[in-house]
Amino acid sequence: MSVESFTVRPVDRAADRANVSAIDTSFETRVVFDVVVRARGIELVERELAAPLVKRYSMAEAFAAWSSWDEGWVAHDSSGAACGFAAQRSE
């Protein structure tokens, strides 16, 4: 088993924007959940797909004008590429 080392540090919104935005968030799934509305509630029903579905989320949204986090951290590997990002908003 190989364990890759990485470093976590506070994010610099300007300097880290491109690197964080390039994080690959893709994943593959063979199931989705359908929302079924009932008379007195809703139900999530798992449905298997005929073919795998690849989903991706845009990390660039973390830096959108409407994004309202106060503190953030970026994880980067030994090459300097961002491999993780977390943020939180203080109330």
C-alpha cells in the first residue's frame, strides 16, 4: 500500500484560486435517487442506471461572488497541485 504525503495550509484566495479550481471532483455512480412525492411526505427511491453516470462539481464555485466562506484550507501534494479544499463560515 502506498501513502502519498500532502500538506494542508490556509488558502490564499487570490494565489490558490486556479489551483483549487483545477481539483478533479469527478466520480462515477451506478445509482441515483428519485424523489417520490406522497400525500404526507416524500421518499427517496434508489434506482440503478443502465450505464454508469460520471458527475463533476465545479470547484470554481468556491470563489464565486456569492460564495460566503470565511476561512479555507487547501491540501496540496508534493508537486504543489491542490488535491483538497475545505472552507467554513463563521456565524
